[in-house]
Amino acid sequence: MRTKNQEREAERLRLAREVEAFTAGGGTIEKAEPGRANPMNEDRHNSFLFLANKVRRARRAKP
């Protein structure tokens, strides 16, 4: 049985691979507009989870 940390790490690696595959395939991930992101949230905006959610949204938006 896997611990919570192992599960989180496995999920993070899976999402990292998903983001890599998306960007390698020519997908672009929009950066937050300057001034919109709170500097305190800067790491959140660069986290794998945040990027992966942007990838999912970008994929959904495509026709």
C-alpha cells in the first residue's frame, strides 16, 4: 500500500509528464497577465498542478 506522500509524488510525476508531452507537442501554456497574479501565489502559478490544470483547460478549449 502506498503512503499519501508516495501517491502525491506519483501524481506530481504523472502531471509533469503530461505537461511535458503537451508542450513538446506544440501546445502553449498561457502565462498569468502581469499584475493579475498575487506575488505571494507565484509558486502556485508555476506548480505542476497549476500547469496541468491549464493544460486540461487548453485541451478542452480546442475544437
